[in-house]
Amino acid sequence: MSSSPTMKAFGFFKPGPKTEPPPFEQVEVEKPKPAGRDLLVEVRAISVNPTDWRQHNGKDANDDSLTIVGRDVAGVVVEVGSECTLFQVGDEVFYAGSNIRPGGHSQFHLVDERIVGKKPRTLDFAQAAALPLTSITAWEAFFVRLGISRNPADNAGKTLLVIGAAGGVGSVATQLAKLAGLTVIGTASRPETIQWTKEHGSDHTINHHQPFEPQLKELGFPGVHYIFCLTQVDEHMAEMAKVILPQGKICSILPTQKPLDPNLFLKSVTFAFELMYTRPMFQTDDMIEQHRILDELAELVDSGSIRSTMTDHISPINADTLKEAYRKSMSGSAIGKIVLERFEE
């Protein structure tokens, strides 16, 4: 580990246009010191998430403080706080961090050990960095918010519709759902996204730009038991209300801006939200569950049951490559995850 009291970081001060990537600058900041249950991690690889550029877009125009974003990190523990019990110096880790602390676009990063997992042994740092945020999101959505059983026998004959199946969360969600024994129907609209989501667990695909009901009926499904909505929840609301079966369950990873469809009430549908930041943001009593999720995910990866969803590998990490990665993420056509690796000396 560098003995310098400072470290390189990439952040922005005032927000730029919302249609453009954040105006990243290289800055030299004080290297943080871990205390309590915090780990200091030397960052080896990071990945880009929509939540990162949405944080930029939500920054007040009059706020000229330094903002460092970036959730997904894979790296090596170099220091531990006095209350740490889960990790030690030298451990290779991966995690998604918290939205109320500085992000991981820096050479070193502080993170609470209760939301950190041991990096899968069979993945390199770049491949591992693609997984934490999306995997925790899908895992919590399925097995916590929707109450889906992890026993495949319990899910025989049960159907799941994943809206936005070829993106970062969708690419992991389809794999987890398939492991749980669900029949997975993913939405995709281009040949390459259709192929991608079928390779990652979708049994069938439909086009989210067209009405859902006739496409599902053509596949032989009168409706679906579960829906996982990863994009444009308000725009898809009416279609979801049509195809969700009575007493079905829907989970969205985005807030609704418009009222829920009243047909959801008639069908006694459960509508849940999933935000993986809730546990660390509110320091819930069960926030250590994210540590357990990541450790179990690592075991699934190492056994060959789950694979990394990295599709774009960029190196080194600097202001220009970050802007390139964010531009790709903001295009709306990205498949899987965009990962950046290695800080320049």
C-alpha cells in the first residue's frame, strides 16, 4: 500500500448537462482512515451503474462541493477498523457500498464490513466488480421483497417476467430466477439483447415496446405470477396490471411517479420496491445480510452456477475513460456491465 497520506480520486464539483457524463476531474484528496467496522480497501476495479449518473443529475446546480460517485468495487483490504471481525488485511473483496458515503472512484475506499463479501476465487477483479450492486438488488427483490422460495420444487409452474432483462440487474436476475426453478420470460427488443438474455437464463423473450398480453398468450401463458420491473415503471404499469395473475407480486427498482393501476387492487396484487441502499442507508439491524448475500453469491460463482455479467472492460481508470464508460451506460443500449480497472500511477 502507498505510504502517501493522500490518494487519487475522480469526482466532479458542479454538475454538467444531464444528457452528458459527469464532468469528472482528477483530484488529490486525503486518504481515509478506517475506524469501527470500516475497512480501507485498495480499489482494483469498479463498474458503472445508472445510480451513479443519476446522482450527478440530481446534484443541485449551486452545490460546488466535491462529489465522488461509484458503488461497485473489487479490491484488497489494506487496513481494518478496531471493531472489524469479518475481514483482515490482504483479503480480496467485492461490494456495492452505500449511497450516503463517498463512492469508489478513488484509489482507496472506506466501507462498512457488514456490506462486503469475499471476492469469488474464480473471477479476476474486473469480472467481480460487475456483480455486487446488481446481484444484491436481484437477490433482495426475489427472496426478500417478493418472498420467492429458493427451492426449485416450490416454483414448479411459476412464471416470472423480467422487464429489461439484458441490463446489469436483469443479467443477474435471470440467472438467479432460473436457479430458483422459475420459468423466466425476459423482455428484449434487439437480436443481441434477445440472445444475451437467453444465454443468461431467460426461457422466452417478449418485446417491451409492444403489448405484453398477446405476446405472452402466443407463448402459452395467460399471465405471470411475478414481475420484476427494471425500467420505465410508469410506462409499463398498465401492461403489468393486465398480465399479472390474481394475487401475483410485482417488484420495481424505480420509484413510481404516477398512481398504481387500480386493476392491481382488483387482483389483490402485492407491489413492492427494492432499493439495495436501504439497509446501509438506515443502518438496519439486518444490514449484515448483504455480507451474507455476497458470500453466498461468491460460492455460486465459484461453483459455476452464476457468471459475471461484464461485457465492456476499460483500462486504465482516468477522467476520460470514466466519461467514456458513463456515456455508454447513459446510451440506454448497454448490455450487461461496463467495468473499469487499474488506476494510473
